[in-house]
Amino acid sequence: MAWEFDVLYWFQSIHGPIQDAFFSFITHFGDAGLFWIIMTLLVLIFVKDKRVGLTAILALVIEASICNLLLKPLVARDRPFWIDPSVQMLVNPPSDYSFPSGHSGASFAAAVAFVQYNRKWGIAAIVLAALIAISRMYLFIHFPTDVLTGILLGIASGIVSGIIIRALYRHFGKTQQV
């Protein structure tokens, strides 16, 4: 855990008004997965190929189930700001456990779902997901391994969801294209 605090304290060392405002703003795109849920609903409404939205929905459900329902209560890891309360919080601190990062997981789950069907949207979503993940460490809310595990869980959820949705479409003979 010492190296993880080293990383978090490094992020603390680069704080400044512009970075504080930027990461405080960016992190809210991951709050409760709401941004990703809204984006998924918009994709379902406006994109002809429904596989995109269905993959994202399934990815978000898988990630949230594993992260929030299984791992967070099972591991019950303290958050960095619980251990070192001397660090000034720039956003409202969460009250649930730290491991894994749900913001990182949901962001990468949706981004990986999108990138499988549309590279341009997907790459933009992955960049946003990466910034959200970095924000969680910058803001002293998650340890690096919380974020890394969330990212890996999100990537896996997105890939598995894509495999499942494409298999279902093949099975039921649907061949819509973006």
C-alpha cells in the first residue's frame, strides 16, 4: 500500500487551480454511471444498429453487479481519504468502499462497448474514461489498484457484452449495420 500512497501524494503535488477545476468537473461524468447510461439511451434512440446500445447496457449491468454488489462489500477496502483525512477533498467524498473504482469500471465498460461498433465515438469515450479514472486518484478518492481493477473489470465487461450481443444477433438472424 505504500507505493499506492506515493502515487496519490504525487498527484497531490501537482494540484493547482486549473487541474483542480478540470478533474473535479471530469470526475462527475462517472457519478453513478449516469452519463454513460444517458449516452447509452441516446445511442439506443438515435443509432440504427441497436447492438451498440444493447452492448453498452449489458456491459454496465455486468460491471455494476460485479463491482458494486460483489467486490466492494466483499473486499471492504478503506478509501485513501479515510486513512489520511489531512488531504483536502475537492468533491463530496463517497461513503461506500474503495475497491474497485466504479467510476473507472462503468466508464471503461461503456467505452469498450462503443469502440466495438464505432471507432470514432469509442476512442473519444476511451479518452474520457481514462480522464475519469485518473481523476479518481487525483482527487484522493481511490488507490491506483482500485482504478486499475475498475478499468480491467470495465474492459472485460465491455468485451464479454459485445461477444454476447453479437452471438444473440447471429442466433436470431439480425444483421443490422451502423
